[in-house]
Amino acid sequence: DTEVTQTPKHLVMGMTNKKSLKCEQHMGHRAMYWYKQKAKKPPELMFVYSYEKLSINESVPSRFSPECPNSSLLNLHLHALQPEDSALYLCASSLNSDHNEQFFGPGTRLTVL
Amino acid sequence: AQSVSQHNHHVILSEAASLELGCNYSYGGTVNLFWYVQYPGQHLQLLLKYFSGDPLVKGIKGFEAEFIKSKFSFNLRKPSVQWSDTAEYFCAVMTDSGGYQKVTFGTGTKLQVIP
């Protein structure tokens, strides 16, 4: 299995909702990442998990809360989002966080109303 | 902070034309370099990567890139493009950030190949 899967593919939520994005990989990778990609912009790093521990938080607002329950799963919990948070949220994984290419999932297209 | 520049935002070529997409980065330390491609409606895929060794690297689908350290560049090339190469291409740089590797993407170049 050489892919990163993400669910759901699309998500529409109101500003008062609580939702979660899920990411899964079974490649034995020990580093996992969340990126945000706005339309016509490059992916921007949000969080890095290395061996299930949060190692990088790129000053992301607290309304985004990552969680890594085990080495195969990565969640992103969403609460009280703003319309400007609408974007494609990409998950990626790599063998570890040291000099390795990242494999990307297809993303979750999030719309905040 | 590191940055990555892709000078061409939109490139239109006819099939069989040669391609060169520019990528420059600003970072004084050791870097690992990547080119990713995003086909319409698909997710990011790795085209090629440079970690060390031969500065001319070959990737999938006939793409290659050359790392020129003195110019802080990592340009992508293909001698003859096909319609199926229509996609968005992102250059990315991996640098050390407090002991962890951080990837910064360029703004992307949209390539349109006309049959």
C-alpha cells in the first residue's frame, strides 16, 4: 500500500460546527504532515508530527487542533472556523522527518459558510 | 526564512516543444530539492528529487532537473512535452528547521500543452 488516504473528500461546515479531517497511511512512515492550499497558491505547512509527537506548529490558530492517535493516523479537528479557512487541506507522510520525500494524499476540500 | 521562487506562472507550449521551468531558492544551508506535479483533479506527485551527488537528476516521465548551487537554482527540463504533461508544477525546498525538516513550496507554474 503506497498511498495516503484522506476523508472526507469534501466538507461543508458552518462557523459554529465541529468537524474532523482524517488521514491514514500504511507505509510505515513515522512523519506526517498537514498542509493548507488556497486556490492558485502553493501548499503551506501547518503541522508536522514525528513519531506521533507534534514537532512543528507553523503558528496555526487554535481553532485547528491536530491529533496523531497512532503511527498510521493523523486527524485535524476543526472548531469555530472562519470563511477564510476554506481551502484544500492536504495530508502527507514520509519515512521519517529527516531528508525524505513526502507522499501526499488527495486532500479534503473544505468550505466554511 | 527560506523562500522559493518560480518565475513562470503560466506557460503555454505546443506538443514536442522543449520545456524549462525555473526555480530559485534563498537559503544558505544544506537543502534537499524536489519537483512535484499536480495533474488536473489529482493530488501532488513527486517528479524528481535531489539530495546529494550528481547535480543532474532524472525523474519520471522524461523529466530532469539540474541543481546549480552557485545560482541557488533547480530548473526543471523536458526535451519534448506531450499534451498529457498539462499540469501545475511545484518546486519545493527542504531545509532544517530546529532539527526537523521543513518543506517550502514555490508558487507553482501552470503548464498548458497544446496538441
